Amino acid sequence: MPSQPDPSAVTLRGGELAWRPVSPALRTVRLITLFVWLGPFLIGFVLAALFVSPWFGIGAGVVAALLAWGTWLIVRQVSAISWIELDEEIVIRKGRLWRSLVSIPYGRLQYIDVESGPLMRSRGIASCEFHTASPASGGTLPGLPLEEAEALRGRLAARGEAQRAGL
């Protein structure tokens, strides 16, 4: 990997660094999950409004508004997740309004979980969860292509071993 700029160049805004976005398939997985959870309520309220009382239309409107808001939120959230591998650490950036920047030094990594449920597997993506000695200093990187997640796990585990051996 080519040498990266000084770690102090890493900011919430991103600056000139080559941040890598997560897969757009993460957006699809999260939208499917949203519609699976709220879709039956919308259908139920619509049917109740048609066959029982028009007052159930209010519930249908509320659920439709929740679906619209959830869709907008998911699209915005997923597009705000990015990451970068530096010489000494991996940095994960999330959020638009409430931004977070998690920096995980390779030498602190104990192990890395790669997880992929059935819906994520069907879209070819996985999540990497980084574990350190302190639970508060780990991080999660969702929505990586499966091959990239497995390769990242191997690279970071090797870097972590190398840095721990040099301590």
C-alpha cells in the first residue's frame, strides 16, 4: 500500500484523502429490511381503511410517512460511510449530522469478525467488526464486498501481528 499522508490530516470532513465508500448494496439490504418490517403494517392499515373504517387511513398515512422518512434516512446514512487504510491505522467515518471518526491502530487489533447474514450474502456484502482490548475502541465497517472484507481481514490481521511483534 502506498504511503499515506500524516494521520493528523484525517478529519471528519475528509479533506484530500482517498476515502473508500461502502458498497451501494448495503443501501438495498437496509431498504429491504425496512420494507419487510413496516410493509405489513402499511398493508394492514390500508386493508382496514378499505374494509373496516376510513379512520385506519390515518394509520396508513403514518406508516407511509415512516417508510418515506426511513428510506431517505437509509440512503443518506449509507452514502456517508467511508473508510481508509493508513500506514498505522484504519479509520472509519460515518454520519452526516452527527459525524463520527473511529481510528483503530493496527497494533491494538486483537481479532476481526467478518459477518454476512442471508440477505447480505445474497447481495455479496459483509461487515467487518474490529475488536481491541478495550470494547470502547473497536469499530464496525458494514457493507464491504465479501472478497474485499475477507482480504481486509487478512491484511489487517497481518499488520496487527507485525506491529505487536515490534512493540
